[in-house]
Amino acid sequence: MRPGLNIGGPSNDKPGAMNRRRSSATEIAMVKNYEKAVGESSEWRTPKALLDAIGLTYAVDPCAPLDGYYAVQAEVRFTMRDNGLLRPWPPGLAFVNPPWSETRRAVVPWLKRWNAHDGGGIFVCVARTSADWFQEFALPHSDQVCFPASKTRFNKPDGSPGSEPTNGVAILARGEVAVEALRKSGLGHCLFVDRSATPSPRIAKLNSLAERG
């Protein structure tokens, strides 16, 4: 037994140290639970139920898997061999469920590419609403955000459902067609983005420094 972990008796630890240890243990448990859901594969397939609820056919899916389970109705599909970030996207709606990664801000290049696409569409990402990348690249460029009413269980390559992740997702919509389809999907509450209510430069800078620190 480690010093200070005196089970059943008085502890020599100060309250602050005990609280920090409990907080650290909680964070480790959360990370392990999250990794259990996303660590097995960088390609987590969008469940058919989510896609059917939105009910759209897309011009392009730049993040299609090489093989295995796949339910997105897309006319053009780019896999990792094609590098959908660099290929020209055809006109029309784009569906983007980028490869999930533990690397910080790995989603940003995909958000930038989706934001630059004139056809609008749907983007699925982790609902890290206070993260600097969410505030800078997700919200300001979306017309609507949907927060599903329950945790989204993505599919493994063999089609079986994955574990329930710790974090929920945000479904971003851009363009009239995508916004209307998401609004009617019944997946969860949908919020329209008021771009006139952006944070002041000072607050944005403080949030960015806190996130990166």
C-alpha cells in the first residue's frame, strides 16, 4: 500500500492533494472509456439510423472507408488512398465524418476543407464546444448545430456497433438543404448559429491561450 493511502484510517494527505488525485483518477478513467470506443480504429462508420434520419444523398464523401460497413449515400467517395483533403470535391452536398484521432486538433484540416466547400452539407465531430477549434472552425462556419439526444454509437468495420463513447457528437449543417434536413431529422435539439454574437477578440484570445496551455 502506498504511503498516504491509509484505507480505513486517517490519511496523511492534505485535502488539496487528495482532491487532485481523485480528479486525476477520474480523468484517466474517462480517457480509458473514450479510448475503448475510439481506439480500435481511426475509421468509425456512421450508423445507418443517423443517416436515414437526415435522409440526404450527398455529392461527395471524402472520408469513405476502404472496405467494410458503409451506409452513406454518396455519389463520389474518396478513401484514404485518394486523400480527400487534397482532391477536388464535386459540386453539391458533402458528408464528412473525419477519421477520429487522439491527436489534438486533427479535425481542423477537415473542418477547413468543409468550410471552403460551396455546396454545404453535413459534418460530424466531437461536441467539444469550449475547445478553441470548435469556436474558431465549427460554429462560425455552420448554419445549424444539432446535439443528438443520446450518445452516438458508431459502427466498427465489420458493421457491429461500437461501445458508447464518453463524449457526445455535434452534427453541423451548412446550406439550406442540409439545415432543413437536419432540423426535421428528430435526432436532437437543433440550434441556429447567430454569427453576429461572436466572442470579442479579447475573450477569444484568452480562451485560445487557456486551451493551448
